[in-house]
Amino acid sequence: MPKMKSNSGAKKRFHVTGSGKLLRKKSTARHLLSSKSNKRKRHLSGKHDVAEADVRRVKRMLAEG
């Protein structure tokens, strides 16, 4: 059986931690930032957990299992 190919787009968007947790970035933080409040921009920064409902799908795209 050949290896599973991982989704190239998913590789760039998700990060797997050492314990196997999935992290992602929030959307709408790239442009048109002048109209967004500082609090809103601050909350968009950093890494955030992938929703439990999506974990299985993302792991499959990453060929994690």
C-alpha cells in the first residue's frame, strides 16, 4: 500500500504540536487592518486550537492518520 499524500494547502495552514494537538491561525488578519480595533487585531494574533469537530478531517489532510 503506498503512503498517503498530505494536502499541500493544509501543510501550510496547520501545525501539529509534540502532544499531537492541532494549531491554526485566525482569518481576516492580513489586510484592511486600519478599520479594525486594536483589541480585535490582538485577538487575531497567535496560534489557536482547531475545533474538535474539524480535528479528524485536518489530521486526514495532513496524513496523520
